[in-house]
Amino acid sequence: MNKIILKAQLLYGDMGKSEKKVADWLISHPGDNLPMSISELAELCESSESTIVRFARRLGFSGYAELKISVAGEQEKKVVLPTIDENDSCFEILGKICNDAYLSFERTKRTIAPENIAAAANLIAGARKTVLIGLGSSASVAQDAANKFLRAGYEAYSYGDTHMQMIATSRMKEGDVLVGVSQSGASKDIVEAMRFAKSRGISTICITGTDRSPIMKQSDIVLLTDTEETKHSSLALSSHLSRLVVIDSLCYYLVYRNEANRGDFENENQNSLKSKRVNDANE
Amino acid sequence: MNKIILKAQLLYGDMGKSEKKVADWLISHPGDNLPMSISELAELCESSESTIVRFARRLGFSGYAELKISVAGEQEKKVVLPTIDENDSCFEILGKICNDAYLSFERTKRTIAPENIAAAANLIAGARKTVLIGLGSSASVAQDAANKFLRAGYEAYSYGDTHMQMIATSRMKEGDVLVGVSQSGASKDIVEAMRFAKSRGISTICITGTDRSPIMKQSDIVLLTDTEETKHSSLALSSHLSRLVVIDSLCYYLVYRNEANRGDFENENQNSLKSKRVNDANE
DNA sequence: AGAAAAATGAAAATATTTTTCATTATGAAA
DNA sequence: TTTCATAATGAAAAATATTTTCATTTTTCT
């Protein structure tokens, strides 16, 4: 885990009384960054500057400066929980949400299986038609995905209400793909539609943030995004963004995969929207 | 990902000639640890100590010492320039998109006016009803916003097709707020609806990624998000995410502002959705 | 071209780290 | 218990490193 602490413990026996105090402090503050200066640390350890230098040398560093930098390097990516409180300004909240999103992306990169995302992309690429379903905030993820896939040149549709979802599912056939989006992985109607599709030989993909959730049992391919629920509230803002970046990467992959599309992709869509614009500003 | 290099790239435009030399060195030595002293680095960059301190401060550090430690902390994570090419795997694309999103968030924080976002939140908080409109990918942003505002306890509705948008706008009255979402800021139908609303004394807010765009003229409050279009394609993925984090921060602010709501907010929504779940998994 | 503003680097001022060295503690042998 | 050799320690000096200041240069705008 932390090489420096390990080494300190290893060499603990060789140290003098005062040097041990330095080691003790370090060992009992594994997460902390070293206080700015050697003098500060000396005071905290009830020791002296020279002792700290000796301690650093014992661990194999050229001096305190090097030890300090090395400690920073060993630091586990400290998870700064962007806890929002009632006195934050709207702008401060924006900053915290951006932070939160960034952490959520990092978690997603760790959680998602690279081979599954590739498999999902290839499945969609080869499908006759792709239908995406979700409810609540997952509905807008599904809608966003359908919108992008369509623009990328693939037949994709999304449905946000349960009736349409069932109707659309019942009209699908083999060779189609159903993508179910659900953070909880437990929305009754979505799981039901997935089960129905699967029983009829339709390929199923789920995008969910909950491991071992019901929807996973009904899915051929599972895309597991950031599973860490933020403590803020049920809005679950960042995990929502994580699901979108997964969609975005599928979409990019599809664009680049489709030789025919790639060239014209940009211009074609630009032109098809042009008449909807007040002027030539680009979307 | 190396946040420091990304930040250096982000702020590159603001730098003077000499500061850019420091940034260049850093960017072209992504893996390296910083040479021991500021003087050494000054020589390597053909710059001066003071310039390096200024550079460090620009990136948000207290000085060179802090930058040096932070660089050590970032080490080991390699920089991926978010340029997607055809040989990338789906997973690599995911990483690049996350990077891109992060940059986009940073740009948004710089572009958006803190006082405007606060004003927008307060306007919505005091409104009788809020209507959100957008087309294409902006439609799903609007839908997402309406969904969240509603859950936060405010009357909010979104419409994704132009007919409904016009009907809804014509039924609004003073005391209501119309929020127009458009990346280009030039979608005919949206601008038209905004103009109509404004002429009837309805407050208007726009969320756009294009400065000096037509929609801004029809808006009482302008929320300008990331204006830098990514070069990838017209999908404009990251700017889409930026608009969402702006929505999210408005939403959080509204939740915390509303004394009455805050307490029950989480539980209430949890419960109202419970019957829709297969089991007790939390959304 | 000329004035105002911004950027820059040399050098002074601080701050930090390292070294030196006198003092104190430790422990083995008498 | 005392003595002496050795190791450990910390105060202060010396060496380095960083930050600030400010005069000079460069850029920008008129």
C-alpha cells in the first residue's frame, strides 16, 4: 500500500527514541500530506529538524525534500467528497458537482468491463434496429443515446413511457437490440420488458449502476457504471453523467467503425439541420 | 489523466510568451518529475524563477513548491490527449471522453457568470411555473432538468417538439419562467418561442454554448456554458455534459434553498418510487 | 509613433533544508 | 557505582531554495 510507511515500520527497530517519534507520526497519519516545512513537522513530532533529516536518509532519501515529494507521490487519490451545504452559492455548487462528476468518471472507468463495452458496441453496430428504454432520469439518457446513434447513422429509437416501451418491445425481432437503462437496475417495467425481449431471442444490453441487480439477469451484456451512490440525495447526479459518457463512447466508436459514415458524418448532419437555424451559427 | 497538464493546456491562451515556455516544457515531459529546484527548471525552460512562480499560481497553486508536490502526486497517470482516432478501442474512447468532459467543465466554470447562475436559480425559485424547451440533444437536457426540478419540489415541465413548445408558451403568463436550451443559440423555433414569451412579459433564461447568439437577445438571463466546440464532430458531446452540470447545480441550489423541501426531499422521492421497483434497491 | 498596460527577469528578501557541532543520553566494562 | 566510549539529539550556522520586489522590456491600443 504505502511503501514509505512500510519501510518506516521495517526500519523501526534501528531507530533512536526521537527518530521513532517521527516514524510514529508518519504511520499514524497515513493519508495526510506532509506539513509544509521540516520545522513544522519537527514541532508536531516533538523532535528536531536534524532528526527528521536522519530519518529521511534512513529510508533511503537524500533528505527531507525528497521524502516529502515521495509521500505526495504515494498518496492514494484522496477522495474529496464534495459535500454540498446550504450556504454554498450556486457557483460553488457548480464547482463541487464538476468535481463529483470527475470522480464518478474515474470510478466508472474502473467498474466497467472493457470487453463488455466493446461487445455492446459491436452488437449495436450489427443490429437491424436498436431500441433504448429507461424511466425518469434514465429516460433522458435513453433519449440522448437514441438521438446520437441515429445521427451516427444507426437505426435507434427510445421510448420514455411504459406503454410505448412494451409496444415497441413486442414489435422487435431477432437481430434487434434492446438497451435497458436503469440506475437501480430494479425498475419493474424495464426489467419486465427486458425479460420479455430476451425470451423472444432479442439481444439485450443493460446500463446500470447497481451490481447484482435484477436487470443484469435479463441482459446478455452488462455495462456497469459508477456504483458508488453519492450521499447527497436521490438525485444521483453524477452517476447520471457517467451513464452519458458511456453512451458517448459507444457512439464515437460506432461513428469511427462505420467507414461509410465517418467521412460525411459531420457535414451531413450539419446540413440537415441548417434550415432549422436562424443563421449560420454551428451546432 | 494528468490534471496539471490539462489545466496548463486550458490556460495556455492566457499566458505570456515566457510562461508558455514553462507550460511547453511541462507538457512535453508528462512523465518526468520536476527537476529539484526552481532555478534548474528556469534554466531548462529558458525562463526565470519569477515566471515559474507566476505559472504555478495561474494553475491554482500557492507557488512552485506546491506545484512540485502536486506533480509528484499526479505521476504515474499518463496523459491522454482527447483526440479520438479510428484505432481506439471503445474503452480508450471512454477515457478520452472523460478527459474531454473534465476540460469542458473547467471551461464552463470560466465562461459562466456566477451572478447569472444565482439570478437564474432565484428566478426559478420564485416562479409560479417553469417551462423548459430544447431540440435534439438539448431536448434531453431540458427533459432532464424538468424531471429534476419537479423532484426538487418546483413546478417544471419540458417539451421536446415544436408544436407543444408553442402551445405551452402561449399558455404561460407573467410570473412564469421559460428556459430555452440551445447549444448553437440559433435554433429558429426555440428563439421564436423565447421572443414570443418575452413580448408577453414572461421571464426568459437561456442556456447556450455560443456567445453573441440570437437566443441571447431574447433572454433576461444568459447562462453561457463551454463555448469551445470540440473538434471531434458535431455530436458536441462534452458541451452537452456541461449544460447538464449547470442544470444540476441549479437543481441542488433549489433543493437547499427550499427549507420546507430539504428535510423530506430524499425520503419522499424514494418512497414515491418504491412501488415501481422489483425490490428495495435504491435509485 | 507614443502612451498605457502587461510581461519579464535580476536581484533582494524570505523561508526552508542541510550540515555542523556541542551537549546529552545510553550502555558496557571496571 | 563510576568511567568511558559511542550513539543520539537538537540548537544554531551554513547552504539552498523559493518568493517578492521592482526596474526594464515587450506588447497593445490609440
